Amino acid sequence: MRLASRHPHLWSLALGWLLLAPGTLTVRWVAQRLERDAVAHGWRLPSDETNRGLAIQRAGLRRNDVLILFGSSEVARQSPFRAMEFYQTAPTGFRVIGVGARGTPLAVTAFNLGALGEELAGRRIAVSVSHTFFHEGVRTDTANDIFLGTFSLQHASQIAFGSGLEMPLRRRLAARILQQGAPLDDEPLIRAGLRRLADSSLASRLAFAALRPAGTVQLSVLEVEDHFRALRDLAAAGRTPAPATQGAPIDWAVLTDSAERLFKASASNDRFGLDDAHSVEFREAVRNLRGTRSDDAWRRDVANAPTWSDLDLLLDVLTSVEARPLLLNVPYKGPIEDYAGTSSKGRRIYYDSLRAKAARAHVPLRDFAEYEGDRWFTRDHYAHLSPKGWIYYDRALDEFVQSAR
């Protein structure tokens, strides 16, 4: 009674937790069951929750018949040939979950993988990149807006207070998150935790230890919110399981030919291979590219791109947790780059650099460099795959999964 009279707020807090705990546990249990069903049966998944949360991704990683494909707008743009739709019925024994939004930076993907941490151990995943990331002169204001639009507080909190990654790698991730700053303006606890984590001094380690209990509580709240949003969005979407149609082997040659013919029909035989929508939208922009680029300037631009360090960070996360990744790349649209003034020889610096990074990390790479001269491989010069390009991606994913079985 004395304790109750001296500290009435403690009893109120304890009573509140007792009342909330059963409901919280129920929401988590129901949500996890729904997440498992959605992933197992090929439901249409809510894109924002899949990208910024961890619950659906974790459900996918627990299944051997699911492959997660991380990327950017090339993954986000819907198409019947996109891997998520192509493999929805698991024709060769697996389904694909896409994680990525328009403009998702490589750093954000690295944070996502870092937040999953040891849950990636031994798991097959694929990561798609493109040349659009690797240029020195990216507009800072645009980059910041895109970063804000794709950044996840849950991923940052997981790295700060819940990650099982090795400490040097956690420090690198924390330091990279802090470089952007703005996403954490209204999150003093996460920001403070990351600052202390990024600093290896004794004082910072002690300060981080003091912050960690509160940070762990906040992370738990974010995880419950993650499950709640997944439950809400999946329930709203309705249960629309996709049928499994495993059967005869896929005739990739026939599919590739039909996908090319389909895209040609939508591109009106454009000299650059732009589909009609992009031909109208970007015709003037492409026309203004003529003679604006040289091989020497291009090499410097690519070589000095700061994003290469983000790719290093991403690959180091995958190596540290002993994941089983495949790195995919959307190639240049050669006809447009030739028109702008660069040569295939000059553009080789990008492919050589990408191959060197992948080899250092012992990560298999399909860069599709041999198709940059094929004007039907991509829709535009922003590295969006055409139906034909997606068939090549789909086949690479299938070969990757089947070879690992």
C-alpha cells in the first residue's frame, strides 16, 4: 500500500500493460497467421507494408518456396511479365515477393537487409540494381525526397536496437542512416541510439547501453504496429489465393519471342525502342541528349558515384549473414546512350565495376550487358524492363532457385 500511495503512476502503468497485453498478443497471433497464409497462397500483398515493414518479409523468408526480390521502380512497375505476376501460380515450384518502390535507393535496400539480419542466413534472395544509381551528379533535393519516401523507421530501429549483425557492420549502417538526417528529425530516441552506435568510444557505448531498454520497448511497439498494418491491409484486400499450376517445363524461347513481339506492337517500331507512352513523354528529353555525353566524362561520372559505397554496404550485409543472394542488373539502353555520345566501350566501366564488386563479395551476378544493344530489352532509358526484359529476369530467377535445390 505504501508503494501504491508513493508511486500511483507505476500501478497505473502496470494495470495498463495487463489490459493491453492480451489484445496485443491476439493481434500478433492473428496477423502472423494471416501473413503466413498470404505468402503461402500467393495473395496480392500490400506494397507499402511489404516494403517498409518486416512482418511479410519474414513470413516469406520462412518458406523454401518463396523468393524475395529487392529492387526499385523496375520491381514496382506492374506487368504480366513481372516476376511477382509471372510466378504467382508457382509454375516451377516457387513464388516471388517484390520489395521495392519507385526510386528506392540502394542505401534503403541495405538498411532493409540489415534489419532482417540473421534471418537472411542461408536464405535465397535476389537484388536488382541498375546503372541509374551510379552517377555522380544526382540532384540532392530529388535524392532526399526519394529517401524520405522510401525510408523505414522500423528498419532503422531494428538496426539500432534489435539487430544481430556484427558490431562493425551495425556501426556502418548507423552512420549511413545518419548521413540523411531528415527521416529521424521527429525520432529522437532512434537518432540518439544510432549516433551512439556509430561511435565506438567508451562514452558512447555506455550511453547506448543506457538507451537500449527504451529503444527495445519502442522497437516492440513498431513491430506490433507492423503486424497490425499487415492484418488491416491483408484483411481489406480479401483472400484471393492463386492456384498452383506446376506442370510442363517453361519454353523460354517461345516466351521471349512472344514478349518481344508484344512490346514491339506497343512501341510503334520506335528507333530507340521506347514504348508509345514513353515515346510521347520523353521524346523531347531524348532528342536533347544528342551529343551531350562523352566517354571520358561518362567514365568520371560513374567512377565517382557515391552509391558504390552503398552497394559495398549492401553486399557486406549479405556476406556477413551468409545469405544466398543473386545480383541482377538492368542494362543500359544502348541505342539512346549511343545517340547521347557514349560508346559501348566507354560504358564498360559500369559493368566492370559492378562485376568487381560482386566478385569481391562472392555474389553471383547477371548483368545482361550483352543485351544493352537490344532496343526491345527495356522500355525507356530509366532502366525499366520491357516484357522481353522481364522474361530474361524471370528465367534467371528460375535457374537460380532450381540450381539451389
